[in-house]
Amino acid sequence: MLIDNHGRKINYLRLAVTDRCNLRCFYCMPEDGLNWLSRKELMSYEEMLQSCALLVKMGIQKIRITGGEPFVRKDIMTLLSSISQLDGLQDLSITTNGVLTAPYVPELKKIGVRSVNLSLDTLDANRFFAITRRDEFANVMAGLDALLQHDMEVKINAVVMDGKNTQDIIPLVEMTKDLPVSVRFIEEMPFNGDGHVYTGLQWDYVRILDEIKTKYPQIQKLTDPAYSTSYNYQIPGHKGTIGIIAAYSRTFCGTCNRIRITPQGELKTCLYDDGGLNIKDLMRAGTSDDDLQTVLLNAFGNRAKDGWEAEKLRVIHPGLHESMASIGG
Ligand code: SAM
């Protein structure tokens, strides 16, 4: 079992397989996209699989594939299928914007993916275009439909942004009436690749809950599962649930069980740290698995206490300006 220097269990890896995306959400990246990584800078599938195998051997039990948009990377199912066969891995899941997802759902299910996080900030096609700068709303909804048709566990992630989609909070909550989905509202973070000026957090988790209570004062608190990043709720009689993720307020660091690997192979032991340990570079320099394990254990033993401390300790990129797509959101 992996335990960090603050006594927290580490058993969850988020692996970003690309920085590229087929949407241009203004809160994540500039309209022109990012300075995309070249093929050489990206981790290869072999390197990703080797890292996952080692980390699973060390104690990682759950892997989530993210990006960028995972489905824009060629032959992504080959990687997913290999990862799903790792001995000791208990859970493989994926975070997607849903645009290309629908045709992959049967195969995802076949390899054992049971849960998918789908990003959807609005139920209005015009606002979707304004936020994502792409006309893909119908495809995302088709992706959602396919997931539900195949009885996948679906969590819908919606970033709450002042002046952009706060009118969507109640309609998104209302999806839980008849659909067995978990709708999770996320505080906006500054990680926007300088796509727009971050003016500070306007809608924190308390304000989001207050907004829901204006229409649903009877909303009930649920017991949060272990390691949950969301405060969880349900409206009596509704099939689905509601979560609120204090991603900027960072209230859940005390039980954080996750690490990340960015598309270029940087290990992050906190979303707010600036990496520094590049696993891909070490592998390409011929580092053995035993030596890699030693380096990884050292990193786990030097984890920041919380996202505030990690932010303060940043030296490579002092501001929180990189895109979530290049971090592995
Ligand atoms: N392309 C996939 C998707 O859209 O779900 C996976 C990558 S995306 C970077 C992962 C999650 O990060 C999405 O739910 C997205 O909304 C969220 N995200 C991106 N930028 C964010 C920001 N500045 N603040 C909060 N969440 C953000």
C-alpha cells in the first residue's frame, strides 16, 4: 500500500493521454488551442503502459484516463484494453467531453469500463457553442444517450462560471429527476492556458448549493464515499444525485488519494503542484523499474500537505496559468 508523508493512502492515478482536444472551452484553453506537444514529447502507449504496470504493482488500484480529450488520440482503445488487463487494477474509468464517445461505448463496456465522467456545462446548444467554441452539442448528447443505453455509471461534470452558465445550474440539477446520473458542479480554477483572465472565484461551493436550494430547499446531504472530492446531495424522489466539487477552495486535500501523469510524462502528486519529475524522460534514459520505483516513492514521501501549500511551492511555473488539458484534468 502506498502512503504519503501525511499518512494519506495513494491508490488512484489520473493519466492524461494527450493535451489535444476537439473543443476549445474558454476556461480551459485559448481559442487557437495550445502549443501542442509533438509526438516525441508525448508519452508513447508503451511508456504509459509500463508506468501504469509499475504503479499498479506499487499499490495503485484505480486509473482514470483523461486529457486533453482521450478519444482524439489514435487507437486509444488499444491502450485502454492493455491497461484493463493489468493484474491488481480494480477500476478503469475515463473522463471525456462526449463528442466522439458514442461509438466506443460497447467496446468500453466490454473491456470492463463501468463508469464515465462526461463534461457538460450547459443544456443549451447556443451556450454550449459560446463556452466550447465548437458546434458539438448534439454529439455530446448522443454520447450521453449511448452511455445511459449501455447502463454505464455516468457522472456529469459542469464547471460553474459567472455570467456564462449559472442559469444552467437548476436545469442540470433537474436531469437527476429521471436519469440515474450524478451531476457534479465544479468550482472554476485558474488553469485556463491563459484563455481568459481569471477574475477570482465567483461561485464557490457554498454559493452553488445556495442556488440549488432556491428551487430545491428540500435537498438532502448524502454520506460522502471515502476519498470523495465532492459534497454529495440528493433531492428526495430523484433518481440521480448531485455533487459539488470545491476544486478551487481545496477542502478535500486531507483525504486526497490521487496522483497524475501529464501527457508529457510529468508526475504530479497534487493538481496544484508544478511537477518536476518526468517519468518518460527517466524511462528513455534507461532507468530500471526498480530505480523508477525508488524515485516515485521519494516523490510520494514529499507530497504537499494540500493544494495551497503546493501552489506556494511552485518554482517552474509560478502562476496557475497552464491549461487543464496539459495537466490532465
Ligand atoms: N476532454 C475531457 C473532458 O472534457 O472531460 C477530459 C479533460 S478535461 C481537461 C477534464 C475536466 O477538467 C473537464 O470536466 C473540464 O470541464 C475540467 N476543467 C478544465 N478547465 C477547468 C478549469 N479552469 N476549472 C475547472 N475545471 C476545469
